[in-house]
Amino acid sequence: MAGYNLEAIEAAPLKEDVDIVIPTIRSLDFLEQWRPFLKHYHLIIVQDGDPSINIRVPEGYDYELYNRNDINRILGPRANCISYKDGGCRCFGFMVSKKKYIYTIDDDCFVAKDPSGKEINVIAQHIKNLETPSTPHYFNTLYDPFRDGTDFVRGYPFSLREGVPTAISHGLWLNIPDYDAPTQLVKPRERNIRYVDAVMTIPKGVLYPMCGMNLAFNRELIGPAMYFGLMGEGQPISRYDDMWAGWAAKVVCDHLGFGVKTGLPYVWHSKASNPFVNLKKEHKGLHWQEEMVPFFQNLRLSKESDTAAKCYLELSKMTKEKLTEVDPYFEKLADAMVAWIEAWEELNPAVDGKDVKAK
Ligand SMILES: O=c1ccn([C@@H]2O[C@H](COP(=O)(O)OP(=O)(O)O[C@H]3O[C@@H](CO)[C@H](O)[C@H]3O)[C@@H](O)[C@H]2O)c(=O)[nH]1
Ligand SMILES: [Mn+2]
């Protein structure tokens, strides 16, 4: 175990409360390297592409694996809301989980090291982010005041120091950054080597590009809004799955009084997907994001929408009303958003306190 962070590994925080969701169209060999950190947790693997292919799960892991046939069987006609041939299929795993927290990771991500050379325990850091409050109403210039060795700075109103519950923890990536195809094309050799030791709350009213590569969230607070859209085969757009989920989930968090943190932990992203293929998949999204972002920036949810599921249904109506003029695709997406919520509610019948209401 030389080189491993034994203390953190032994901790395996909240192992009964966390599911790890992995979408894959490749192989799960990357899990070999993660074993010391992830072996204590339950995996939900969403196998994309040809369901007749048998994928090998490295030994020692406790897991459930779903392919397209399983998704069709479990969701019936609503299965159409789950993307095919796009990493967005991962949200099926969010729906079938019964745990409080989800950590989702791509199959080309590996354990990263901090500047001291210590291997980073991603789950421990995400759980720390999620279990401590966020501060979306006023920025703390020393970043997350709930980290060890820091606090609220002078001039921070005491009335705001309680913060709000954290719903989303967005981790980052060393090595291959999460660039769009045009940026990948002009900077093919760019690597992220900068480890920034900071976690911060994204302010209320500010949107961000959420990446699904290294992401954790509290599914009791925000699960129904973590829909990764309708992308991939048969759709005019791909690779905006996490963006759509991130914009929607952020406006829902802002409305319900939950927070979103970004920064730590890092993973090591090893494989650049092909920028020419990505350009083909993304090009409509590159245009549409100029309309989608203002749409999310300007919408106001009603006070009747006091749970993530209700907010999401209201959002589906707004999507149909406002974005269909951009492209008829958005009508299909809006219907898929409704199907997603119906399927979520069927698989996750509301019990008191589960469908968390706004404060
Ligand atoms: O058709 C597919 C394609 C991919 N997957 C699985 O999804 C993740 C991410 O795929 P990939 O590594 O190819 O994507 P990147 O360009 O590196 O990553 C970013 O693009 C996002 C948009 O989808 C993604 O979330 C980002 O992290 C891997 O596990 C693939 O196996 C798939 O299931 N189906
Ligand atoms: Mn990748």
C-alpha cells in the first residue's frame, strides 16, 4: 500500500449512504486503480451501447449493472427519456439508487495526487463539501469557511453565517480539461497541471457549466432535477447532458434555498475524446447554449414549486413555451422531462421528509 493515503481509505465515509454511478461505453478497467478508495461502496453501472456485450467488472466490487434492455424493461415506454449513446445515460443510475448521496465518475478518470504527492480520496472530499453548508448569498474571500483552518472573514454578516444545505459538489480534473470541441481543436496539447486548493460556493443567481465527470450530489434534495436530458443517438444534440442538468439543477437549488460548491476534489482525466467527433456531436449545442443560458438566467419558478420534482415539472413547461422557438427538439426534451419525473416518482414513492421542501 505504499503511497496510498491509508488514513482516508480506512475512513470510507458514509459508505451506507453513497452510491457510485458510472456510465460506460468502454471498459471498467479504471476501477482497478480506484479499488482502495471505492471498494467499500456500492456501484451502479449504466452500460451504454450494444447490450449484448458483456462487460467485466473488476473483482471485489459490490455492484448492479444495467444495460439498455434493462432500462427498457424497468421504465417501459418512459425509457425513451434516457439517452442512448451519450454519457447522459448515467441519470438512470440516479433514479434507481436509494441512497442519500450519489457520486458519478467517468470511466477514463483516475486517482489524482495533491501537490504533496498524496492520493486524493474523492469521496471523502465530496462528502465534506456536501455535509457542510454553502454560502450562496455573500461571497467569503477565503472561500469555503467550513474547511479546516479557515472561517468567515471580517465583514461577513453573522446573519448569513449559518449558510444553506449543500445539494451539489462539483469536482475538477487534472490533465485533460473539460473543453468543448473547438477549444480542444485549437489547443490539442493543453493539459491542466494547476491544482488549486480551494472550494467555493457558486453565488445565488449565477450559472456554471457543470461537468458530470467528477460530481456528487444529495439526491434527497435535488435528485429529480438531475436529469441529463435527451441526447445521443436519434437526437440532434450530444454532450450537453451535464450542461442541461447543471443549469436546471442550479436554478432549482437557487429557488429552493440549496447551495452548490465547486473546486475540490480533483480526478485525473486521462483520455481526450476525439475533437472532430465531439464537434459533430456538439455543434447544435454550441449555437443553442447562447439561447439556453439566458433562458435559465431569466426564468422565475413559482412559490408553489416547493420541491425539486415540482420545480422540474414547471421547468418542463417553460422549456416547451420558450425554447421550442429555438428548435422543435425542445418540445421533445420537455416531454422527456415530464417522463423523467413520472418515472422518478414511480421508482421513488414520496415518503415524509424524502421529497424535501424548500426552507
Ligand atoms: O456514447 C457514450 C459516450 C460516452 N459514454 C460514457 O460517458 C463518460 C464520458 O465520456 P467521454 O470520456 O467520452 O467524454 P469526455 O468528452 O471526456 O467527457 C465530458 O463530456 C461529457 C459529456 O457527455 C461528460 O460527462 C464529460 O465528462 C464515459 O464514462 C463514457 O464511457 C457513454 O456512456 N456513452
Ligand atoms: Mn473523458
